[in-house]
Amino acid sequence: MDSVLTYFVSCQNLDGISFIYVKRSGLYFVLTTQCNVSPMWAIELLNNMIKVIKDYCGVLNEESLRKNFVLVYEILDEMIDFGIPQTTNTEVLRSCVHNEAIMVSDSPGTATGILSSLPTFNTSRTMPSTAVHRPIGPVAQHVPQAPPQVPVSAANSTIAAAQSVASSVLSTATSAVSSMAAGHIPGKAAAGDQKNEIFVDILERLTVLMNAQGQVLNSSIDGSIQMKSYLTGNPELRLALNDDLEILSQPREAAPMPNYGGGPQQAVVPLDDCTFHPRVDLNDFDSQRILSFVPPDGEFSVMNYRIDSEFRPPFRVTPFVDSVSQYKVELVIKIRAEVPESNYGGNIQMTIPTPPGTASVNCDMSAVGG
């Protein structure tokens, strides 16, 4: 689940045509329009479309889109009619999408692929991260073959039927959304069609700016509680958070410091800001820190939060720069892990920017056994 992972967004206008695109998992998703639309609206539409495609395909990569081209085309055709978005709700689309997904493993180079390569802890309550890479809908047991030729008379009747169905698309989507507001979730799988499972992930992105001496100048945490539901029916779930969770009303400079580097635990966990999924019932949140909700199909964010107060980072980076000559610079980087001994970091990657005129780079990892 990569809701808080970095992705690229850009908007350009060429000859009166706006090109708005989002880069995810090495793929570009592009929206074009000649109308004067809000860029944020277009980006939100692209993000919702990407989420729906990932829900139905299981994973998001080039191989998955290639093998599930017919399914993706059907999803796009149901979401947008004549350039007008109708719905991007996964549950509403379940009653309209009939193609089966073809399972594809995630690429090791992607963010979710890196998470998949982490070792599985030896406990019966822990599942591998690849467990959430299956589609929410039916899965094809074999690769579908080319469809048979349709006689002309049958094709004419099919076109007439398609025109009749197209005329009622908007009313069907409207009634489906209305039934959801009334408490009925259309398209939910019947009991016995799938396993009753729900997966919970807590993802956090730490942004830390350090000076040359390794001192922290600025830091923040953007976190998200992600869920992916494979539950049947419409069960109500209750998610209990720690009682020491505190939504800050005081200045963040006076807030206690979160602990990422071991040592004594703080009395409270301060949050500067947080948002919740529209389905979350917050009646018991202030008093008991309990979130009640009926989970929708697919992947969704139960809660997003931000911490701007200072915290102890899990790693401390110290660089040393030495100008050997006019054309050669030697850079030594030391990384110190300040996490408790019971924890460890896996698949750590470091990116070192170099000047555009750099001719060659030699990297020596012998000091750390790399």
C-alpha cells in the first residue's frame, strides 16, 4: 500500500490543451482537456482512477496493465462516459465490471515490491505484504483467448442493446450512490465467494533536514493507516487507538517529543493534524479513541495524520567532503542507526545528487561489507 509514497505530478498547457499527468510505479497516467478545469480536480480524478485500477488488478505495474488491458478498458469505460466522469467508487463499479483479473506479481523495483522483499516475521499473526496484492474481484484461472466472430445480425442486436444500456448509465450510477447512502453496499461479494480478511498497514514518511554536523534543522512525519478489505457483507468494524494519542491544541514547540530512536517512551503521542475517511464514525473518538466504520471494498485510508513537532530520527547521517584536486572530490557518508537493538532497517537506499558535469563516480562500500 503506497498512499504516502512519493509520486510525480505535473500540469502543462500546449496550444490550448491541458495535459495533466501523474507518475506512479514508473507509469504515466495522463488526462487531457480543452476546458478550464481545476488542476486539483483533475489530479484527484487521476488518483481515484489509479486506485480503482489497482483494486481490480491487485498490483500496479506495466505487466499488470498489459495482461489486464481488457479489464482496465472496461473500468475506464464505466468510470467516464463521453469525457464526463460518472463514478470512481470501487463498490459501485463492481456491479458493472464483469471481466476477470489476471494475477501478476509485483515488480521488485517498485515501492510495494521493496516491501514485499522484507522477511516475514515468525508469528502466526503476521502475513506477508504480498497477501494484499490480489484483486478484489474474480480472478481468471487461465489467460482468455480471442473472442469468436459474431454474425452480422447478432452484432446489430447487440449494438441496439448497448445503446439502450448506455442511456440508463447515469441513472443507474445515481441510484447506486443513493442506495449506499441508505446503508446498502451494492456489488458486495456473497458469503463463500472469498475469504473474510482485512489487512491493516501503518505507513509513515519521515522528512528530516540535517546540517553538516548531523544536527536536525527541520523534521516532520506524514502517516496513514491503510486498510484493504476482502470482507463479505457489511460488517461494522471498531478500531481502537492508543489512549495516549493527543490531537494538539497547544503550540507544537511545547509538545512532547515523539520517540523513534529508542530510550524512554513519551507520555503522549502528539498529532498536529489528522483526517479520517468519510465513513468513519467519530462519536467515540474523543472519549475512547475508537473509530467505527463499515469498510468499503478495496484499499482505503482510515486515517491520515501529521506530526510537525521534533522527534528523534531512526538514523543519523553525517557527511564529510574533501576536495582532493580541482577536478576531484571525495565524499564520505556515515550513517548511524539509533533504533533499538530489537528493530532493524531493511532495503535501505541512499541517493546522492552530483553536479551535472560529473564525468564518473566510484563508490566504495568495503568499510560496511557491501
